Amino acid sequence: MKNGDYSMLKNLFMFSELSDGDLSQIYAKINLRSQSFEKGEVIFNREHYEKRIGFVTSGECRVVRRRGQNGSVTLNTVYKYG
């Protein structure tokens, strides 16, 4: 992402009503980065988590709770913003 490019924030519902000046100030204070994951890759788990917020910009992400050794239950599916 280019320095000062807050266009991704502008497309998100929670930031959509903010002015360019407000978005620029928010962008300057956060560590915005892009990261890709492979299908089936674990992004966060109960034992290892970070206090961060993430946005799905392409594809979808399933929130899954593991059940026993081989089982799982999908709690939610998160789709790309916009």
C-alpha cells in the first residue's frame, strides 16, 4: 500500500462517512498492511491471537471452532468489504 493511500478505509462502512482529512489522520496513526493467506490456512487461534482488526479484501474467511481432534463447526463466514 502506498504511503498516504487511505482508499481502502474510505470503502469500509465504518469509515464511509468520514472526511478525507479525518481518514488521512486515521491512516497516519495505524499500521495498515496487506497480507495474503492460502485456502485453509489458520490466521488466528485461541492460543495465539493479537489485538488487531482485519478486513477481508478478497475472497472470504471462515470463523471456525474446532470440536475434538477432527471436527469443526463454522461459526461465521466473513466476505470482502465493499
